[in-house]
Amino acid sequence: MVSLPKPATRRIGETGGLSGIRLAALDFDGTLVPKDKPNVDLNDRTAALLEQLRCRGLRLIVATGRHPSFIQKRIRKFQFDAVIGYSGNVVSHGRQEEAAAFSLDMIQAVYTFAQNHPGLEMTLYSDQGIACGSSSESKEALLKKWRRTDRICDLNGVADFLIGDIRKVTTMQVSRICLHLDRWELYPGIKSKFQIRFPGYRLVKTGDKQAEVLAQGRSKASEILRLAHSLGISADQIACAGDDENDMEMLQLFDHSYYIGRNDDPLRSAAAFCADHVNAVLEQLLIKGESHV
């Protein structure tokens, strides 16, 4: 259950300071559910632990790069207090509280950027589905993947058009822009060029050969803090767990942060604790926590 402590990181269980925790923010893919098993719900033990924590009065939220509606469709065994997407979409108790959208000018500019770099594709996630850009081959690949699994359907399905018809985008609320690379070794160069072209934005790795466009200053950490502030919860009353690059800021910010995994040294260095599985984190919260009911 315990894994890989490092010099600056304690083993899970070597902390006595969890009694003040009032909110736990948990990453989705790779933390709450496996990355390599499409469409699975929470396992029974995870759902049971979450329910026990809820009975203690702990607020439980998902912090994800996905649109909240995807989490709502996928998870049936437990209803989280809120699902926040770091693009600015927030669903609380099943209701959309906030909805972020990219401007048409930004979409067009990123599309042009992708066209100017061979091997780079753009995918948009919107209130109407997913649109894949610039080539019929990329669209066919997306449709083929969708037929195999709806794991990539963050909203209502796959939009049946190419982003090349930019006029149709004007009717969409685009909440995510993702760039896909043929060869991941090109990512550092693309990331650097993107930063120069779009100084108010950044690229963050969010999947296999995929990076997502985020506004500067926006991250899971920033969105967790905004939600916590609205609930009267301070940063030192928050625990979080994650496993990937887009979890880095929250692992660095919160004192009670948990890296789920064993292979990523930067993430292990960022987190206060390491664990093999999210259940170990939830069990620790139960052992060390107190009731807020």
C-alpha cells in the first residue's frame, strides 16, 4: 500500500496533521480510475471509502482536465460534491455552476498554428461534441477510436464535421483545445514556440502525445482554491492526490499532497507523500481525520 519514499517526501502514514482537512481534491484518470481501462467506474473499495469520508463531513471533489459532464456520465457509484475542470468548468451537486469557453479568435489562431507545424493536429471539446481538425485522416482516426470506446467523449459525442469549416465553430461553446503530435519528441520545441506565439497561454501534457491549451495562471490548483474559498475552506485544510504533469501545481501547493505512482521523479518531488493507490490516501484520511459533521 505504501510506495517509494524520497528524501523530501514522507511515506504515507508518517503524518499527524490531517485532523484539519475539510476538502479532498482527487485527480480522475490514473488516480480515481485506471488510465488503461476505458469506461470503468470506481472500484467498490474506493466508493466505500469515499462514502465513509463523506459521513465524516469531508468535501470530496474531482479535479480533472476533462469536462465535468464526462465524470457525471461515467461515475455511478458515488456522487462527488463538485467536479472542476481546470479550463474553468465547474459542476456542483449535479448543476453547472461555471462554464468557460475559448473565443473564436483564439480557436482560429491555434488552428493556424497547428496547420503551420506538420504532424500537429487540433481537437476541440465543446457543448456539442468533439471536433477534430485539419485532415480527413485525423477525423477518421477519431471516429474509429470513438466506435471502440466512448472514453474520449467528454461531452455529448463526436461532432460530425471538420474544424476546417470554421464557421460552424461560432455556434459551439469550446471548453478545451488539445494539440496532438505525431512524435512526442517534438513536444519541447512545439511548447516553446507556442509560448512565444501565445504569451497568455501555456501547453500542459494531458495524455499520450497530447497537450492541452490553458490560460496562464489557470491550473487544477487555482480552480481548487477558488472553489474552496467559496466554501470558506483555506489552503491548509485541503488534501489532494494526482499522478500526472497536469497535477504538478496542486501537488506543490498543498501541504497534504499525494503522488499516486512510482515512476515520475518530478511529481514525487512535488508531493508531500507517495502512495501506490488512491485507496491508501483515503484510508489515511479516515485514520488521521476528524468528523466535521
